[in-house]
Amino acid sequence: MRPGAGEERTSGPGRIGARPPGELVSRDDVRGDARVEECARVEWALHERVKELTCLYGIARVVERADGDVEQALAGIVALLPAAWQYPEVTEARICVDERAWATPLWGPAASVQSAEVVVHGVRRGTVEVSYREARSAADEGPFLREERALIQELARQVGQLLERQQAGRDEERLRQQLWQAERLGMIGQLAAGLAHELNEPLGSILGYAQLAQRSFGLPDQTGRDLDKIVKASLHARDIVRRLLIFARQAPLAREPVVLNDVVRDSLFLLEGRCRRNGVRILLRLQPDLPPVSADRTLIEQAFLNLAVNGLQAMPAGGQLTVITRGGERVTLTVEDTGEGMAAEVRQRCFDPFFTTRPVGEGSGMGLAVAHGIVTSLGGSIEVESEPGRGSRFVVALPGGAAGAGGSDARL
């Protein structure tokens, strides 16, 4: 309570200006008492401001010592708050950010609570709260001072700035990783393109001569079977070469307006049986009136099927495959699974040609590499989010068009 607030103006033991009974009070005495009370109020207000400034200085030190560790900084900030309020002996504090909370030990049911929102880039991310465990006399805002309102608003602003710096650091690291990945895949693409072109000519000769030999009369049965194996192996190798060229973005494109909703429905029709056998549910969240993209329909179907099959392979014991489309300046196609997930080192290499974590004979390691090549050749981007045990999420973003097509939410 402010000095003098609610005090009686009569004299008495221990009171300002207390005099023996019967003594007359002069005008000068009254003015003297007022000056004493005013000095006491100024001294009290100065003490409160020193507490607030000490708190702000302490917060700056905590943030500096945390060196970018937001959790450590928020824990340190919470510990400093009670001392800055008018009644520190009954004050508790809590900071909530993104469903996480840092609080003083006795935080709980309170007589009064003062709070301020933490906002980052216009989005509410949490709150700063200060409470009194016990009731206290009324002031400007319940038992709280207007200066304490200004202080808690400033604290919320500083917490927001701390979160902004954290987000900026994460964005910078993500962009650095994307640049590194793009440069690395570009170098691999150049190598793959050179290798594919070198293989194309001799492979074509092998396939051509084997097919000519098959037309010869009087071939022994064993020779015919051997030629069949040569042709089959050559066709398989040619398919790998074709996928290498797609990855290297050197395959020819036949662009046309393509609606991703149609691609998703038509492609998943081919996977329904496999999904049922593996106990995988398919959840579709397709935006109605989705604008088309300019793409080679065959290639975009191939890219989507590769992502969907990758998700199915990650869920051998069943799960859910979710496909989401969204419109805007860029049309996005998201494929999520609830499977095994990927460790960081696997996630960094998942788009490399021939890289696979599957046993020998269960995958060529070209599925995601081809999907990446197709998407980037169309002027788009593909990003992956994954953690071990928490599934994977692939987001394809392509330049959008102007027309639209129907969509729905459905389960298959």
C-alpha cells in the first residue's frame, strides 16, 4: 500500500505529527506533516522504481548468460519477477509459451492475477502472469499498481523479442541447410546426368542386339531364356537411367494445367489394395477449387506415388497416410505418415540417388530422388520434416494457376 493511503489524519502514537492530547495544531504544523508524507510517498515510489529497474537489468543479464538458450532464459526471468512487485513475499510468477510453462515454486490458486500476452510477429504465443497468493489492499488495478501493469507489458514484449530472435535463428539455420542441400544435390545431379548419358549409348546397343538375336530362327531354349534375361535387365537399367535424368532435371517435360486433387485421387486408386493389406488408412484433406499447376501430369503423378509409397513402406505395422492440398500463390501438396520417422543424418540424405535404409532388394533408393528432381524441374520445392518414431511429413510447393477444381475431406 502506498504510504499515507487510507491513513487517519488524527494524531496518535507512532503517527506522523502525533502530539499530546489538547495541544493545538497550527497551519505550519499541518503543512509540515504534508511535506513529511509527500517525502515518504516519493521515497516509496523511488524504491518501487528501483525494484523494477533492477528486475529489467537482471533480465538482460539472464538473457545474455543464456546465450540463445530460450528455456534457460525463461526460467531465469521467472525467478526474478516476484522481487519487482509491491508484495514480493506473496508474489508468484509464470511464463507460458507454446503450451509450455515456467513458474516459481509456489505458483497455484491465487487471490489476484495480473497478466500480459506474449506476441511474436502478430501471433499470440503465450502469457506472462504475476499473482498474489493472499489478498492485498486495492490499488490501481485490483491490488496491482499501474506501474506494475507497464512493467508486465514490457516483460511480455521482451519475452516476445527473445522468441523472435530464436525463430530468426532457426529460420537462418533452415535456409542454410536448404542451400547446402541444393548445392549438394546439384553436384550429384551433374554427376548423375553425365553417368546417364555415358550409359545410354552402350545400353541401347545391348538392348537392340539382344532383341535382334531373339528374332533368330532355331535358337536353343537356353539361349532364348538367356536373351530374355538380357532384355529384361537392359530395360530395368534403362528405367534407372531415365530416373537419373529426371533427378538431374534433364528429362523432357510436356507441361499442361494439372489439378493436384485429380492427381491424388487417380494415383491413390492404384494403392488402395496395398493400403488395405497393410492396415493403412488414407485421410484426404483436399481444398475445393484448388488452382491448377503447370506440370507434366505423368511426372507429377510419379512424384506423388513415390512419396505415398515411401510413406507406406515406413508403416509396415499399419498407420495413417494423410494427403493435404492447399491453394494460394503456391499450391502445396503434403504427404504425412505415422511411421518410423527418420534420424537427422538419414533426413539429410533422403533425396540422394540410390540412398536407402531398406534391406537389399526392397528398394532402389531412387523414389525420393526422382520426386525431388521432378518437383524442382517444375520450379517447385520439396521439404521434409521427420523425427524417429513420429512419422514423416513431405511438403511439395508448386507455382499455382488461376482455375480450380473440386475437393473434399474423405477417408478411404
